[in-house]
Amino acid sequence: MLEQNLTEQSPLERSTVRATLAVSTVIFTLRPDDESGLKTLWLPLVRRTRDPHLGLWALPGGWLPADEELAAAAARTLRETTDLSPRYLEQLYTFGDIDRSPGLRVVSVVYWALVRSEVAERASVGENVRWFAADQLPPLAFDHNSVVEYALWRLRTKVEYARIAHAFLGDTFTLAQLREVHEAVLQKALDPANFRRSIESSGSLISTDQHVAGARHRPARLYRYDDRAAEHDPPGPTM
Amino acid sequence: MLEQNLTEQSPLERSTVRATLAVSTVIFTLRPDDESGLKTLWLPLVRRTRDPHLGLWALPGGWLPADEELAAAAARTLRETTDLSPRYLEQLYTFGDIDRSPGLRVVSVVYWALVRSEVAERASVGENVRWFAADQLPPLAFDHNSVVEYALWRLRTKVEYARIAHAFLGDTFTLAQLREVHEAVLQKALDPANFRRSIESSGSLISTDQHVAGARHRPARLYRYDDRAAEHDPPGPTM
DNA sequence: CATCATATAGTCAAAACGACTCATATAGTC
DNA sequence: GACTATATGAGTCGTTTTGACTATATGATG
């Protein structure tokens, strides 16, 4: 940045043609599939109301204001399209291929976010905002299909070693609910006993003394995510 | 990117104050420590010849030309400061805090790179380019100290599960040389037998029928990195 | 109170891993 | 030419982790 061997003028003087910065967000939630009833990953898209790619669906996002932090811009676009606050927000990747946007050189810093399922149910939907099943997307604007694909890969790999699945749930939840999240993300069934063992050994949950009654079986204990455990998470820039 | 709900004019019209895009690169190589003789991580820095932070050392980089790919810009700054080609180059993170550069809003897409040790030995050094031991850096310009710290964390975690260590070496190398790389990066001794076992089971190397002679002991077999194995590496945007 | 369905606990073998032993092959030394 | 130092490369052993499986607990239902 501000490397001196190349730039003898200020960047604004040097070139009239500059890359433009945008921020986009891949927002995941879990909701029951219409057919199977099983929970699957969904994400909101916005319809483009201008060229390029007018009419196509695209990731929510916008130009980066010079006075707004990157993560704040991602959270804002998330709020504006879904009326939700992210339970988890992390930078995914920066996409900057020259030809990814016709005409203008656009470099997009993409974030990915997780929001709670129940809240997302009543999330705003309109003519220009719609939720799609993450693995059944139509052709999207720009390179957004591959962006989503990469975000999906990141979510699926990270859920296996990081404590992020609880971001889809409320403050307290049963192990069965947490397992349901893992199963939905990984798209495979998990053994309840083994799942319990691995979660317990990770020390990421605190067991409350509350139970959920009403079901036609032994009541399940409610757990809470252990915030103190987050201190042991990998370092580096998050959010 | 090009989100429509927010932006009713083109971004250029909308705001005269825009963020400026830069690309920087953390370039790692291995070289023997002056005292211990053990190989440690080193990286090249450039001295700032203008404000802000005039005189301080900084990561090599520069403004992003609108007609150059992000990774190409990273590789170019790498070539311009070290005269080397990267054996490994990957996007690290995009740093964009509002106050990270005084005055101007600069968003830096940072790459990290590995270059071969032997070649880096004769790499260009000058008044304004110098190599530093990665864990003994002076106070750097901007947020570059934390950038390097994050790059170091990324290198150390990734070398344990990805096949990147060979990027420090030549086309063929002994297992002892590869182990020396791992030991230098992880800063701990590794059991030769166990290291051999894990590498062999990973299937990332092809054994040649060549051996290195001259040493006062049993000659070690030379191995070659298996390019076909790279197909099984994680997907997503690389380089 | 028998039954059902899931929560929770426990078992067992295979695989992965760390620490360790030992035979092998060269170059240098006597 | 025998001996020695040294690192390669193969193998052993016990511990930990992991996946598949079995068994028990408990409230709701009829």
C-alpha cells in the first residue's frame, strides 16, 4: 500500500481510471424445504433494477462509502435486505477479476453471514428480494454463482471445526437442534451419540438446568453457547 | 456490487470521496539465522520514501491499476522488490479499516507468497529494500505489523494440512529438507520417522530414483511434488 | 400401565498419532 | 580394508481419536 517505487504521484493524480470498491454479502439461513420438510440452506437475493445484468438476481451489496467500515457495510446491506442482524459475519474473499463486471472495474469484498432460522422466516420479501435454496440457484448476475459456491464450501468446511453452527439457533438449544444444523449444512446424517461426545469434548457449550418438555419422549436438556470459549478461537481479523 | 436500492447514481457521481484500492504482499522465504544457523522465516520490506510514515518499513505493494488482476499486481510487486517469481501465491485478507491510513481511505487486498530459499539468498537488497526475520520486525508503517502476524498464523496453520512447504524448495528435495521446512515454520522439532509416515500417506510426493550423495551417511532419496495431487486440494479462488 | 420415540450413557474395534527401537547405507578415519 | 559416525528408512507399541453400535432413561400417549 502506498508503495513508493511505482507511484510518483498520488493515486488520484496518477490514473483517472480506478477500480471501484463494492461490498457484498452471502447471507445463509436454514429453513425447511418445501417438499422434504428437512432443513436446508437458503439465502436472499435482490433483483437488479439496472444494467448491467438488469433483471437478474444478485447478492445484496453496494458501493463502499468512504466513511464506513467494510464489515459495517456488509452488516448494513444485510439489514437492508433482510431486516436482520447477523449472528455471524466474516470476510470471505475479495473478487476482482478485470472482466467480472462489464465496463467498470469493480472489486468486491464479499462477506458471509449466518442468521437465525426462526427470525429469517418472517424476513422481508418483496418484488425485488426473494429467498432461494442455496443449491438451486438460477443464473446470477456477475460472478455471483461462483461466489456463493465458494461461500458454501467455506461454511461446510468451517462448521466442522469452528463453533459457528449455533449462529443459526437461539440463545438456548438442544443438542438435537444443533445436530440438525450440522446435518443440514453437511448434508448427511450424524450419529446422535457421537455428535454429543464430540460437542461435549470441545467444551463450547454450557449446559443449563432447563429442559424442553412436551415432546413424546425423554425431555432434552437446553444448552447455551460458551462465550468464553470463543477466546480460544483462531486469531486474525474477524468481522 | 452494483446494488440498486442504495445507489441511484453511478458511484462516481454519488460520492467524490471514494476508497482507494491497493495491493500488498507478504513474501516469505527461509534463510539461516545469523546466530543459530537454523532456518527461520524472513520477509522483504521496503522503506517508505514519502508520507505518511516516511522512513518506516512497509510491505511491498502499490496502487491497483484498473487493468491489472489482483494476483498479477501482487506478483508484480513481488518481482519488483525481490526479482523473484512466487512458488505459491494466495490472497490473505482485505484490510480496510477507515483509520488505517491517515487522510486517505485505503483498502488493501493483501496476498501472501512463498519463494525458494536458495533463490532468495541472492535476492535484490538495497537502500530501500531489506530482509527481516519475520518474528523480529521493527514497528512498521500502517497496520502492517498485524498484517504480517496474520500471514504468519495463516502460513503456520496451512502448512499442517496443505501441501505448500515444497514451495520453499527446488523441484526435487529430500524428506529431511522438507521436514526442515516444516520445523522452521512450526518452530518445533518433528520426529523424522513420523514425518515420513504422514507425508507418504498423504500421497503428495513422487519418489524419484535419484539420491543425494556426498554426505557422511546413507544417501537420501530425492522426491518430487505430485502435481496431480493438487487436484484434490480445496476449491475456491486461488491465486 | 404398556408402548413409543428420542435423549443420554456406554461399549468395542479400527484408525490415527506420538514416542521409540532398530537395521541399513554411505563417507570419512584409522 | 575394518571401523565409526550419522542420518535414512522400516518397524513396534501404547495412547488417543473416531465411527458403528448397543443399552438404558424418561415423559407423552392411549
